[in-house]
Amino acid sequence: MSAAPAVTDASFDADVLKSGKPVLVDFWAEWCGPCRAVGPILDQIRAEHGDKIEIVKLNVDENPQTAMTYQITSIPAMKVFVNGEVTKTIIGAKPKPALEHDLADYIG
Amino acid sequence: MRQVIIIGSGPAGYTAAIYAARANFKPLVIASSVEAGGELMNTTEVENFPGFPEGIMGPELMMKMQEQAEKFGAEILMDDVVSLELAGDVKRVTTGGGQTFEALSVIFATGSANRKLGLPDEDRLSGHGVSWCATCDGFFFRQKTVAIVGGGDSAMEEANFLTRFADKVYVIHRSETLRASKIMQDRAMANPKIEFLWNSTIDSLNGAESLTGVTIKNTVTGDLSEVELQGLFIAIGNDPRTQLIHGQLDLAPEGTVAVKGRTSKTNLTGVFAAGDVVDPTYRQAVTAAASGTVAALDAEHYLQSLPAELLAQAENN
């Protein structure tokens, strides 16, 4: 799993929606194997591009409200928020080059 | 240069690694960046792997195999192979991370990938009601109606698993008989939340933003009917993952990598194949592990037959 900071139902508004920077939220759960696999890749992207994009994780098991609001039905799901709006959705674990390609608008 | 590189990290890849490591070949396992551990990482309880009378969770079994391989000196790299040069004495393996490794032998154990339905809206609705991973996504379908397509053990296992969350689980199957083992069939048929839709194929996936239902076609009468549901899980089988070796390794008529007789030998010397990528028939964790053993022993035999100076090049690195 990712070492990124955790956000919750309670902190989502302040940490994600009101952030001055693009924020990628990694919707994950303990029981999801592909989520655990993609976590370390997000950590690498965060280490390399943390100045351009925040990367945070949200545990869907513990934070059902936010998962429901964004109609998460498949994880891992990664959504990029800019000024409170979803601007990009990535579903499923992908290798680093594929994620970098998907995120090119933010980290390019 | 390495003596052996193993591509893949399911039961075949890790078992090959255990054998090759115990033979002191210091194998490098290129395990994949996001699918390390293979298919079993997305399953729940494995009840038919010998030695675990209480059953073992798929991910735990794979972590233990990895640990066992590492214990004997296998090196595991979480990266993806993007290209291969397999002809000649020295094989070259290039990863997504941009590294190129050389080896005297390669064991190809890439397994298989989920088969798609091949319907127009499948990609669009993936992640919006259409799923390939019941253990990942079942949670989101509490008190919902879902369906699973398929008739094998995976489909039965996933149908049973989904009843933990969903109120109703349809099993959509194209014929009247299941490929699944008797114990898995009986369990699904005894589950009051599961209803079988026999002789049915999916004609279309319906829903604008997310899946709202499917149209099924009766394969006997040709009649179409609508089934309302929020989730569709696809378990209609797998296809061997061979795209990396097209044009290099010969394929069998079934699409798997062709191997000679009961061995793991491909058409190229020093290249061995094991697991689901060579097996169109049995495709079990145990048969894949056994096949990985065969490949490691074949590779060992091959390495021992090489000229000393070639082996020395590998041993010095």
C-alpha cells in the first residue's frame, strides 16, 4: 500500500476539494491486492512530482461517504481533483509508465 | 549476465525460482509491477493446494512462495518486461523501467489474462459496474443485484463470494452444464441468493453513466430479455499471455506456447516455458507449480550442458 498521507470523509473538503494544487486521491482498501500493488508506484510518482501534484489515499472501507459521493465501484480508482472538480479518473492498477502517461497533464 | 531469468511470478514462476535458487543459479524473477503474484492475488480462499487442510488465502500463498524463493537466493524485481531477444546463446530482457538484463536461459511463465466479452460498451463501463475482480469490488455492491458471467470454478467461487454483499447474484452461463468442479457447483446451487440463468449469453451492456442492466440472449430460443443489475463480474476464462514472444516462440494451436512433449522446452534453446502460458487444459495452481519445477530442472540441465567459458561469464556477474 501507499505511504501517501491519508484523507478521510471528515478531511476531504479541506485536504482535497480546497487544495490549491491538483490532488490525486487513491481510493483503496486493505483487501484489494491490486491496490497494494499500485501503492508503491504512486509513492515513486509522489517522490518525483510532489511539487506539482499532491498524492493522498482514502480507505473506502473506513470512509464510505466519499467513496459513495464519487460513485466508486471498482478499486484501485485514482481521481485527480483540480479546484474541487474531478478532472481525471484512472481505474485499475497500472505500471508506472502507463500511470505517468495518464497523468502527463499534471506531471509533464 | 545471469544464468537464468524467470519472467512471471505466479505459482509457475515462483516455483521455478525456488528450484533454480536451490540449485544455486541465483535466478532473477521479473515479477511485474502491478500483477506480482499473478492470478491468485485476486482470489480468496484456496482449498485445493496440498498441505493446507484449512485452506489458505491466495495472496498469502503467493507471499509465502515469494518468501521461499528469496530465502534460497532468488532476486525479485517488481517491473514489467517490455521486450525480449531470445535467439542466440545470450538472451536479453528489457523492462519498463528501462533496464536490460542478459541471461543464458529464460523461463517464460507469464500466465494468462482475463478474457473479455468483446462487447462494444465493455471498456466504457469497466469500473462503472463492470468488474474483473470480485474480491476487489464486491464490497461496493452491498444490497445490490449483480451477475457473474461464466461457468468455471472461478465463476462459482466469485458468485459465492459476492453473496456476502449483494442481495441477489445471477450466474449467466451459455450452456446447461458447468465446467466447475462438483463441490463448487453444489455450493453455488445451494446458495439461496444465487440464481442460474442457463443457456444465456450477454447480448449488450446497458447504462449511460454506469451499468443498469444487461440484455441476455437465450442460446436455444434466440429470445432476448433484460436483466436489471448494478454490477457485472466477468469470469469467462483466460487467454495465454504470449504477446511478448510472438514471432520468437512457436505457439500451439490452442494459442499457448508450444513445448516439446512433457518438457518445458520451446523451439529456442535455452528458453523454457511453464504454467498457464503453456497449459490450455488444467490451469491449476498446483499444475502451474509443477510445470515451473519442470522448467527449472530443464534449465538446470541446459546450463550444465553449456561450454564452461560461457557459464563462467554468467557466474562472474
